[in-house]
Amino acid sequence: MIEAVRRGQNLSLALRMDAETGDSSDYMTFILPGIKATSVDVDDGAKNLIQTLNFDAFPAVYDSESAIDDVLKKPTTLIIQDTLA
């Protein structure tokens, strides 16, 4: 991640939260398809290694190689998937 900041590389960020521990449990996913990290701070404290990332989000296509219809491949800033919805 630190190298991506140094190179100014575009990245994506995904967070998945499972409702339970089972294989077929419901979940919610947040995806930022286009981010550019602007700074990284690493704190190697006594308890844990903590990495703080500041970033800017911008519209991007999350998976241009996917099998979904090309009409749906539009640049967006945030994708939310909720299996309970």
C-alpha cells in the first residue's frame, strides 16, 4: 500500500461485513472502485501496528472485465451490496 502512494497509483477499496460466521450468511459490502491514497502514516506502537490511510475517491468502473452487461459498467464512486435487501 505504501508503494502505491509513492507511485500515485489508482486503487480500489472493498469492505465486507458478514452477519454471521456461516458459509451462507448474509453480508453487506461497500466498494470504492477508484481511490488514490494521498498519505500513509504507520504507528508501530506497543500494542499493534496501526496504518492510517488518507485517500480521495473518484468515479471509476470497478470490474471492467466482469461478465455483466456493458450497459451496467458505469463509473461510480460507491457500490453498496446488501444480501438482505
